[in-house]
Amino acid sequence: MHWSHSFYERQDALTGCSHAPIHPFHTALAARITAHRGRAGSLLELGAGGGQFATAAALLGHGVTALDLMTGAGEHTRFLAAQHGVTVQTLTGDFYTLDPGGPFDTICYWDGFGIGEDDEQRQLLSRVAGWLALDGVAYVEVYTPWYWARHAGFTRRTERYTQTYGFDADGCRMLDTYAPRGEEPFTQFLRCYSPADLRLLLCGTGLTLAEVWPGGAYAPDAGVYHPEAPLGEAMTFAAVLTPA
């Protein structure tokens, strides 16, 4: 079984991240996407988790489809949407094989791009291009290699688990390892890209990189997350992709 088929369920069991309420971050991100698009429309979120962003987008008038691999994610998404008086369509499955329909005005993929090898990223990006409307825009959060190389070895300890950052220099992958107390550790591996790397990856996919939005940065020593950081210090960037 591929690590992604168990990692997110185990992470949620430890941290409750997929069963959390909407955070102001989700509300602000949905507002930024809506302002950038200039209107609400049909929106597909890949790797939607517990539906926090999906619900925030629905509250702004988008017709949202939330797709996630994790069993039970759709249930919490529907609960969250009902709690806020909106409707979100949920799909459970692997977005490398499942077809969510479309075309969609907007496609979002936060915190998860980079599973597998470059060919698998190209396959997914080509599928995204096929799901987008002619004037659609996709927003894909991409992990940067410089942040993860710099902070490899950082360890966070809690009562229930230890979390460690790592970096595979040869494969240019971030490693996020959880070691629950008394259990075997489990790890997330995500391929990291610079904007220049991503432009090469996009060749032949039907998408082009229109803009780069630097993300935030977590300062491990201080234990503080800065929501905005220069690109050269950021953990991630949002790639704004349009049909080529």
C-alpha cells in the first residue's frame, strides 16, 4: 500500500487536524481566491481533508466539490457545511484515478502536492488541465526545497507523539515523520519544487505558471508561524496555473 493511503488517517487520529473547525486562515484564503477570480463559481478542492477551506469557499458563494482520499473526511465536510448553512458535494477516492467531473472555474490543492515522482505530478497536472474551464484557474500549493533542507532535523515533542522534519537531498523531498508513543513511526514524503522546476514540470501538461504567491514560514526555534514570508524563506508557495 502506498504511504498516502494510511498517513493522513493516522495523522488525523493523532492531531485531529481533519476534524477541526474553520480557522481564520481558511476564511482569508477563500476570500483571496474569490477576489483573484473576481467572482464565485464552480470550485473543486483536491485533498480537501475535513472540508474547512471547502466550507469557507461555499460561504462565499462557490459551488464546491471536495475530493479526498481519506475515509470519513467527506462526513466531517458535510457536517461542517451543514453547521454553517451551506452545501458541499463530497467525493472519496484517489484523484489520480477518480473523475470529479467539471469543467470547474477554480481548482485548489492545498498541502499535499508532490506525492510520488515527477511523472505522477505531470499526470495529475494534466488531469487538472482537463477539469478546468477555458478561463479557469488552478491554485496548487508547492513545497519549497530550501525551507525543508534548512530545517531538517527539527523535532517537536508532545505527550502523544514526536514529529520530526527531514529532507531527502537526492530526491528533493520533504519528510514529515510522526512517532506515536509506543508505536512505529510513519512518514509523509513530498517532492519539493522551485518555481523554475515547476515550469519545467508543467511542459506538456496543458497548464502554465501565471503567478507565484509565497507562503508562510514556521520558525522552529521560536515556535512561531509567520503567515507571510519572502519566497526564499517560505515553506511553500501557491502556484497560480492557467490553461496553456
